Amino acid sequence: MTIAEKTDVADQLALLADERILIMDGAMGTMIQKEGLVEADYRGDRFADWHKDLRGNNDLLVLTKPEVITGVHEAFLAAGADIIETDTFNATRVSMADYDMQEYAREMNVEGARLARRAADAWTRKNPEKPRFVAGSIGPMNQSLSVSPDVDNPGYRSVTFDEVMASYKEQVEGLIEGGVDIILIETIFDTLNAKAAIFATEEVFEEQGARLPVFMSCTITDMSGRNLSGQTIEAFWHSVAHVKPFAVGLNCAFGAELLRPHAVTISAIADTRVCVYPNAGLPNEMGEYDETPEVTAGLLKGWADEGILNIVGGCCGTTPDHIRAIAEAVADNKPRQIPHTEPVMRLSGIDPVNIAVVTPVELSS
């Protein structure tokens, strides 16, 4: 199916989002870790003699262990996910340079999308009343355009905006070729990186003459509610609102309990759907997540009761049991009503600026 033929899919997604809270999947990385894969698994036959260690390159598994990735998709679909994410979070030339695998980036995106597509379509055929959708996962990269990697040279950048944009463009093209329904720009810690992803996505849409729904998800890095490039949630929204995304929201960070105030903020100001998928709490000393499905689901149920959710799922540490519990918890809740916002000038640096036009009041003599 070409991008131009996906108009009906986008309309269907919008109709469903108006009817109920949609469910996203959980943590791909957590599920891969549970498999206990070793170096040989990552290499497979194709890359058996590769000159660098490949363990930890989870995106490569779409080529070398596709059955593992398909199993993860199947598990989340069985748990009730409406939307599954491709295993392509780091599948860009910039990020793959760590493994000298830049030339395989596009193939990873195509195959990652195809694996998710086949799994989603199979579950849609089982129950056409509950169609499943595929979101092409686009991560923040391992390089920042806003923050120097050299503490002694604040102006230094290891990549340029054009290089990052071109890398994202190749990723978007691969995801679309593989059949995704949604472009998901996620875990945004650097808004300038996200801008490059937006520019790349819009350029591909223009070249292909059609659009897909775009989700955008920011991650905050401290309790003040700012991302790594320093923006507050409201300033971040001002920076990306021109894209008119299908959904905007938050993921990763601190878990549902500590993320709630920031979810309330984005829910109050965004005149589009809100998508939130937090971690299963905070990691323990071993880097593992102890928050149970019941606790995570209970917290997010409270968010749904408050009317601040349109789309919900899980990030680090969340398993199919978490997603099943979340889906059951919010099943009877109505989705958040999208607020009307007044058309005023909204600007942003690291903080937001709102400039309203005030009509002078004539004073009587």
C-alpha cells in the first residue's frame, strides 16, 4: 500500500480516537532483554564476521532475529494494543555509525516496518472490529544538535542539522516503504533534533504527495519539567505546534506518578490529541523496573478519569501484562476532549511567550 492509499487508514484512526482511548504497546527494549540474547544472536549468519561488537544493536534484530521482534509485536497485540511501534528507534545512519552499519539503516526501517505490518494485519483479520495500526518509531539519535559533546567547546557539534535531517529522511522513506500508518517522533530530548525529523518528514510527504498522521512525544529530564535542550513542556509545544500533529505528548522520564503534572500541562494547552506512555516507575539500583502492572494501570486510570488522555501505553519496563492492565483500566473511559485555543502569537525559547492582542477600551470623558 502506498502512502497515498492510506488516507482511509488515517480517517479510521481518527474516528476510533474520537470514540475511545487508544492503546499503544510497551517497551521493545525490555522485551528484547528478557530473551537473553548473546552476541551471536545479534550477528546471525549474515554478520557473523562483522568487525565490531553488535550486541545491544536492537534495531539490527529485524534482520538477524526477526522471529524475536515478531514475537514481541504478537505479545503486545494479544495484550490489547491498538498501535504497535516498529523496532527502529535507532535505525538512522547517525546512530548506526556506532557499529559502522550506516549502509543498513534504510533496510532496517523497511524490514522493521514490514514485520510490524504483518503482525498488525494478522490481528486485524482476526477481529476487523478492532483494527491494529503500525507506528514508525523515530528516536532522538545519539547526537544532539543543541548540546555540545565537548565541555571545553560549547559551540562544537559532532553533526550538522543537514546531516541529521538527511538521516531522518532516509528513515522516514524506509518506514513508509515498509508500510507504517503513523510517523512517531518520540523520546524528544532535543527539540532541534525533533525539528530536523519534522523537516525530513514534511519533505517526504511533499515528495510523495500525501501525508500520514504524525505523533510527537517529548521526554523530560529533570523534575523542573524541561527536556535536555532546556525547554519546558509549553515551550516545546509552541516549537512543534505548526506541524499540526495527530497527537502530542510525553514518554519515558519518571513513570506515571511523577509525570502526571507535566501530562496535565500538555493536556491543557495542546489543541490536538494527547498521547502519554510512561515508564514502569523509576529504575532500581540494577536498572530494572519494579512497578507492577496493577500500579501502573491504577495511576493511568486516574489520568483517564481526569480526562487528560487520548492515547496511552508504556515505555521502559512495561510488558504485555502492563499493557493488558492499562487497556482494561481505561476501557470505560471517554477520550479527552480537545480544547479550543485562542489564536494568539505563541513563541518559545527555553520558555514560552504568549502575545495576545488587547483591544483598547475607550474611556468616556
